[in-house]
Amino acid sequence: MKNLLLGSVAGLAMVGTAAAADLPVKAKAAEYVKVCSTYGAGFYYIPGTDTCLKVGGYIKADFYVQRVKFDYGTEDYDHSDTESYFATRAALQLDARTQTEYGTLRSYIEARWTYSRAYDAPYSTGISGNNVQLKYAYIQFAGFTFGKATSAFDFWAGDFYEGIDPGFFYSDYTPNQIAYTADFGNGFSATISLEDAYERSGNYTDVYDNDIGQQVPDIVANLTYEGTWGAAKLAGALHDLSQEPVGQDASDDFGWAVLAGVKFDFAETTTLYLEGVYSQGAIGYTGLGAAFSLYDVNAYGDSVDAWYVGGGIRHYWTPTVFTSFVGSYGQADDVYFSGDDYEAYSLAVNIGWQPVKGLTLVLQYDRIEEQLDYGFDIPDDKVTSDRFMFEAARKF
């Protein structure tokens, strides 16, 4: 009997061991993506790293009806064209940030894909088929910015103009650059930047001529204040004139430009931008000359003086309905020869509705006009555009 009981116990133990061996092994816990709240909404930790990533972007679908009038002072050349065209843009934005002992290490990318079949004329996209653009690609670390980023000179940059193909005559560029920003606290900061002069200049046109090409990058600096009421900015730029396109030496070694801008926020419903720019031998900092080829230096080697004032205002009537008005006016003197004067203005008004979060529908009208008054007996040139636009934009 004793032997029988011991045998039964041993048998049960063997059966239990075999059954245990047949049970599935517990899997390792899955590594889920964790929310990163350090830098605001939308950031997540990249699995296995301490880097936070935000993925975003937008799609814009535009429809334009545009009438462009060319007035060259003679019946043989005066004409007007009316065109309707579509434009669609998709953008992908990536924002990666890592906290280090020197502060935040940030990398930012915005790539754009645009498709349109607009006729290649002034004040239209001029895109035939697909166009790919690297709008931003930069690294920020310990106050430094390396790569393709917003110019340290720019402030208003056409805010409240809507559409893939917005208005003209303001300073809005994203050149390649090396910049350093010092934060003084209490809303004050200052930036010094070396920026790619090709971005703003029509001078460098002949890459086969050893005497034409960028030798010194633009030197840009600013002083900025940001507070609860808004912001203010003073900026200046130096632009190398040792190379110019008309075959004569420039009378000045450097051109320059200065900017003053202010932004007001009223009661969380209204924002107002105002700015002015004056340049001498650095017309690219004014954004003038959309339909005319204007250079920093005229045929006599003299620096071209130019200036503009502009701004925009947007008011939210409800949390989802807004209206905006934007405009700018500018002039340039002795642009080709002595007495050739140029003037231009642009304006736009729009109304927008955001029926759901992330979706904006906009109707906009804009008018753009440029005129060149020659200093001798040649008919004046004028180009005018009137345009209506509808846009559906989805941001995510």
C-alpha cells in the first residue's frame, strides 16, 4: 500500500510538470508610445529614446479667378488676361526636441508639395505641374540656429494674407543661415545672423562669370521684445554689392536695410501688425518688383533706394468667424537710369470660417498694382491684378 501511494504521488507530479511545460511563456511587456508634455500638446516620446517628436502638417486647396491688365502706354502692347486656376498644397511638419544640459536641442522640418496648372504670368503661381519645396529645415541648440529658417530680419511677413499664392510687397524669406540669439529675459532678445544673399538678390545671375557670385553673406541683426500686449522689432541688414549684374562697379561696397515693426494684441480677438522698411542697395528686403526685374544697383552703379510700409489686422467676431485686411505700399527711385521711378501697392480683404477644429474656409479679394515711370520720353509701364480666391485648409 505504501509503495502504491508513493507511485501515485510521483505520477501526479510528472503530469503536473508536463502540464506546466505546455503553458505559454508570458510575453514581454509592449513598449507603448508615451505622451511628452514638456513641450506642449502633440508631442510623443520616440520609443527607446528621450527625444520628443510632433508630427503635423496641412492641406490647402485653392481656386482663383484673376484678371491681369498690362498697360505699356501703346495700343500695340496693352492687353488684359482673365484666368481661373487651381492650386493644391500638402505640407509635412516634423518637430523633434531633446532636453540636454545646454538646453533644448531642436530640429524642425517643413516640406511642401504644390500642384497647379496656372499660366506663368505675374501674380499667379506660375507652377506647371508638381513643385517640391523645402520651406524649413533647421537645428537649434544653445541659442544657435543652423539651416533654412525664417530670416532674422523679417517680422510681419504678410500675416493674414491667405492662400497658397498670397499678395506681394513685404519681407518674407527663409534663407540658409547661421544665427545666434541671446535671451535677456523680461521679453527681450537679440539675434545676429549670417544669411544666404542669393535668397534676396537678383544680382547673382551668371554662374559662369567668375566676377559674379556671392562673396560675403548678408549680415543681419535684430532686437526683439515680446510681451502680453504684443511684440516689437528693430532689424538691420548689410548686403554685399561687390558683384552686380550690369557690368559696372557699384559706387557702394555694401547695401543696407532697416526694419521697424510692432504687433498689438487686443482682448484676444484682434491682432494688428504694422511695419516699415527702408533700403539702399538691398531692394530684396522690401519685396518690391514682383512683375518688374529690379536690381540693387542701377546702370550707373548707384545703389537703388527703396522703401515700403505695410501691415494687417484680423478680428474674430466669434471664436470661429474672422475678417482681415492687409496692405502695403512702396517706392523705389532711379531703378534703371536716373529718373526711373517705381511704385507699387497691394491690398486684400478676407472672411474666414472655422466650422470644426482644424478646418478653415476663406473667401478673399486682393488687388496688386505696379507702375514704372521712366525719366525720358518712353510710355510708363503698369501691371494691375484683381483676384478672387476661395480656399479650404485642413491643419493637423
